[in-house]
Amino acid sequence: MMTLEQRELWADYFEEHGISYRFFSAHLAKERNEARLLEEDEVSEGESDDAEDLAEETEQKMNLQEKQLADEEWSSEEDIDDESRKELQSAKTESELRTKILDVEELEELFLANAPQPEEGSDKPQKDKTIIGLVGYPNVGKSSTINALLGAKKVSVSATPGKTKHFQTLYLSPNLLLCDCPGLVFPNFASTKAELVVNGVLPIDQLREFTGPAGLVAHRIPKHFLEAVYGMKIYTRPVEEGGTGIPNANELLRAYARARGFATQGLGQPDESRAARYILKDYVNGKLLYCHPPPATKTGDEDTEGNPVVD
């Protein structure tokens, strides 16, 4: 999940480009739902204390980042007048809204609030429900979002057959219909095939060329973090010999293969192909967590891969 600082950076980017946005976490919604179900089970058995503590802990986790608004706070309310206090409160409220992680009920309200309204004087009948479609790359969280939304509802959920076997519609509420669409892939819009692999679009087990995707992981995840997670030592090319201190794909894969005892048949060399499959799956599944920064838009900034942007 993105930190408050990361959400603020993305909020600045969206607002600068006139993009409507809100933040939502399917993971936190799932945690809330599990805590609620546990609480209901414990209540039915007459032992609700632990469930209430878990629900409260999850609620506090959800609100923790929402309350981190500024680096400095006023030392005393007596030091500011009423007008300044109102301005400060207004600024806090605006900052909270732009980085707030919505819960299921708030997201549903947002859907309904932004539903198209019938034109005044129009004879066309008003639709009795709002239809929301979730589209995007495969494995980006569309199904997780829908499962989190549906799992948090206490009422029964009905499903209607879709037009194809890969498409289905599910009611979140009597007035809100979700469309679960299959993953869409547009290779022409992707920068490289390696990006499609690390983004979980292309299957890792069918991968033949692994150097590019593994190189992206080695560049994005800090060396000390990789060593700590996998309990290994990555030997890189010394700076005196032209090294950068950042491991390349081969250095990362060889270190992992040696640490796990992966060797090729015959020569007994480190099996980099097998090592790549394990590391790439950890990256796609979030064990090696990386959050993309907003795209650089100004000369002198760096893009998401750390390369300078020039005119």
C-alpha cells in the first residue's frame, strides 16, 4: 500500500493533469471484511473481545496514514486567532480528502454521486441503476477490488450471466452494477516486453528471455533489501572497474541460484533461468514491493527508472 507521501505525489500529478481520482485499497477492505466476519463468529459464540480488538486494530491501521497531515503542528490553540484556526482546519480537511483511502461504503457513494443524471426536460426514462466497468491489464487487481467490494456487503449478492464466458455482472447494491471484464493487453502501449513481464501481464513460466525483467527488478529493489529478504550476498562489479553499486541481472540471479543451490546439469553452473522465475514471481506477488512514482513532466526530473528527462 502506498504511503502518505506517495499518495501526495500522485495526488499532485493527477490534479496537475486534471485527472479525477480517489484512493482505494482492496487489501485494507479485505482486512476489514475478515475482521467483521471474525467479530460476527465470536459474537455468536459469546466471545467477542478478541474480534473487537482485531476490528479496532484494522480500523486504526486504516486511519493512521489519514491523520499524518503536516510535519509541524501548532503548539497551542491560544497562539492563533479564530480566522487562522478556520483556515488551518480547512487546509487539513482538504489535505485529508485528497489522500484519503476510501472504504467500501465511501467508494459506493462516490460511484453513485458521479453517475450521469438525466437532462432536464428529457423524455427519456431514467435508468434505475448505475453500471461500473473495471478494465485494465490482467493481474492488476480488478478481481481483488470486486471481491473486496462484494465481500464487505452484508446483504446477499446476485450475479447475472454475461454476454461471454469471460464477462459477468454483479450487483453491489440494488442501484449499482459492477462489470467484471477480462484483462486487456495492448502491447503497443507498453514500453518493453520486460515491463509486461514484471507487471504480471505475461506468464513467467513461459518466459524464455529473463535478463531484461530480472534487470528491472535489480534496478528497482535496493541491493540491501534483496540481500535481507533472501539471506544472500550479492557481489557486484567494483566502482573502480566501472561498476555502479547496483547489481545487474546476472549478478542478482547468480547470487540467488548459489544461495538456493540451483545448478545446471552437466557443468553445474548457477541456474539463472530457474532463479529468475522465483524472483520475478516474488516481485509480481508483492514480496518485493515497488511503488511507481508519478511520471516526470519537467526537464531535469527523472523518470520511473531513474533516467534524466531532457527536452
